[in-house]
Amino acid sequence: MTSSVVTSGLTKRFGQRLAVDAVDIDLPAGVVSGFVGPNGAGKTTTIQLLLGLCRPTSGTAEVLGRPISDPASYLGRVGALIEAPSFYPTLSGRRNLEVLTRLGRIDSGRISEVLAMVELSDRGNDFVRAYSLGMKQRLGVAAALLPDPELCILDEPTNGLDPAGIREMRSVIRGLSDRGISVFVSSHLLAEIEAICDHLVMIDNGRIVFQGGVDKLIDAQQSDIIASPEHPADVQALAELCIAAGKPARAEQGEVHVQAPEDWAPELNRQAMAAGITLRGLTVRRASLEEAFFAITEGQSDENGEAG
């Protein structure tokens, strides 16, 4: 699979502060790649480096096969939304895009197409001052799409949006991927990244702590088997049965939560039956992306502490 972005040892210092620390990234082309980490982790600085908005202290990177030392060679094929977009409030969404096409010498025929792509066709002639925050964010994505990019980089596009706005932005991003556009989207909202992304890059304190498929990361985390005895009086006995089998377990509100692989569930059912315990429910709860992120970052902190 070809790559849309490749970095090697990419590093950025601001005085004594190391914002991006020897970052190695390889983003597959044609998919939605998520870039996640807490605020201040280095996401925006990394994106600024990729867009030529600041120069790296050391390391190299390529965007669409061209070096970031020559941003003019690839920026015409990249669309970007960095932080909150700015528009003329007394102009319509369509007129704002017309201004951008003139400044960028872009065919104005793209305007109707990009408004449709971000689901604003019916509001394109309304003044931007009447737009909701979510609509302004989608208009920002439309502006990023004007040059018909191969790669679209979106920095925190759901920041500040209500649930409806987040859902609308999710639909827009998936639509870009369906059109074959590579998307690199940063966010600190892990649940949203889990919902829309195929590939994932995790950054913490300027360092990459994971990259790969979202499912691969979640599958690597321990699942919980949740067993519900028919009789509440059997909850403690069932928990002790699991512990005796070498599986950490805890009783919680009439259920037993067992830390065990998903394929141990049938064995738990058999052992419960042998012990005279009837189960009325047996389910498996996979780890969320948020739980996987904290498992990795806390593990990194422990290793760094031991090394120190």
C-alpha cells in the first residue's frame, strides 16, 4: 500500500521545550487516519511541520512523495483545516468560497461540488453569521477541498461541536474517504476517532506510542467477560470460581466482571454449571479506544519511570 505521509525522526524544539520528539509516521493512502493524544501532546505542531508552517529542528518527512523542505511541490494537492476557520460573516458561504477561489486561482466550478460534499448545498447562499458552529466547521472543510486535494488534513474539526455537529462532521469525513481522498484527522475525542478511522497514530508528550489499525489496538487489550447469575446470592461464589481458575474477577451490581480472553466465556459457562450456578447472561465487553490509549500511555510512563 502506498503512503500519503512518511516521517523519519521528525523533531521540533521551541527553546528548551521538545514539542515533537523523533516522530516516525507512515500513513497509508486512501484511508482515514486518526491522530490522537491529549492537548499539548504535539499534534498541531506535527501538522504544522507537514504543511510547511514551521521548520523541523531535525528529521525528515514526505507528503505525497515530496519532501517537506519544498512545500510548494505538494501543497497544491493538500487541503487543510487548522484550528477554527475564519470567514467574512456578512458574506454567504458561497461568496466566501468564491473569494478563496480567486485568491487561489481555483476553478469556481468547484464551489457547488464542495458544498455538496460537506452537506451545505441548501445553506450555501445564507450569510455565514447565521451559521451554527458545526456549519462553519463544515464550510472550513469545503474550503480545504476547493483545490481537489489528494490529502486532507483536519486539525480538531469537531472541537466545540455539539453531538449533532459531531455526527455531521463524522459523515463528511467518511464521505471524503469514500471518494478516495486520504484524510489525516487529529482529535482528543477518542470515541470520535474510533467511530471514523481505519488507521491510528497515538502521540503523547511528543512521542509516538502506537500506530496501526484501530481494531488491532483494541483487540490487543484485555476483554471483560460479564457473567450474570440467575440468583444474586451466587455472585460472590461465581467471582471466587473465576479467581480460582486464575482469572481476575470482581462482583459488581449483581454481575461478575472477569478479565479474560473472549474465548474463555464457554469455559466459564461450563464451570458455573458444574458448580450449580445458572447464568442468565454472558457477554463480552471489548476495550474502548480510550481504555486502550490509557493502557499504553500509562505503560509508557511506568517504563520511563523505571528507566529513570
